[in-house]
Amino acid sequence: MAQAPDTAPTTDPTPRGDAPRRTKSGVWLGAVALVLSALLIALVFPVAGVLPVALVAALLAVIAVVVGIRASGTRGARASVVTAMLALVADVIVIVIMAVGVFGGSGLNQVEVRATGGPAFRVSFADDTRSYDEEWDSSGWKQYTTTGDSAEIAVTAPADAADQEVTCQILWNGEVVVEQIGDGSVTCRYDAG
């Protein structure tokens, strides 16, 4: 008498060979998300509002890779793939924010302030988060990103060198928009509005 093959359904709806494939997928997706996150962090580092999203994406990507490497079963493999997909979604959100900023004119402006003077001089300027009052030696510059539409820098020679020539310059989105030269002190202002 021939016996019929066992056709009873298994309790695990996922085939046994699927877990290693999902584990590899989770690790690869996590690695791609991690590389993409690292690139985005480098690009958005000056933009404080977008940086946390890029950091969350990087963290999710690291978790996906670690879970994928340590996964021994279907549950771990699924967790790795899901976490990697969440990291990629966060990366896409950062890319969309950047694209809207670039193509939609979000008001993010790159500002560079420059100054020169004698052996030492004071500069005063401000970005979106704080004001600066610093002493620079012979020349200096600072770059920052702003949502505002104006920039200003004041350069002042020391009291014992009041007739010293000082200069200031403002670059707005890479273009020199103001440049001043004076004796003792000088102020450069730019209003894009």
C-alpha cells in the first residue's frame, strides 16, 4: 500500500529559504541607506532643521544592518528589512526637503562674510542662531546658512591703530554683493529683499 505524501499546511507561511534572502536584503538595504544618510548629513549639516531627520535615517540604517547581520530567523530578517525601508523613507524625506529648497526657493541663503585689517581687529556679525563678536588676525572669513534676507558685518581696528585700513565683504549665494574699505572701522550691509 502506497502512502500519500504529507500535504498538511505548515504553521510558518514563509518558506524556510526566504529568511536568508530577507536577511541579505535587510543588510544591503541598510547599507545603502547608511551611505545615503552619510552623504545627506554632509550636505545638510549647516541646515539645523533638516539635520535631525538625516541623523534618524542614519541611526535606522545602522540598526537595520546590525539586526540583519544578527538575524537568525524570519522575524529578525523582517525587522531588518522594515528598519532599512524606514531609513530609506527618512532619506527620501530629506531629499525632498532639499529639492524643494533648491527648486522652490525656500529662502535658504549661503552667506560668507570676510574682513581684513592690521595685525588684529574686531568683527561683529550674526547668523540665524546667534551673534558673534570676535577678534581676527590680519584676515578672516565665516560661512553660514540663513533663512533671512540680509547680512551685516562690522569691522573695527584697535583703538591704538584707529587709522589702520580695514575692509569687509559679503558674499550672498556665492556672489560678492558688498565690499567696503575704510580707516579705523567699516560696515558692510546687504538686504536681498
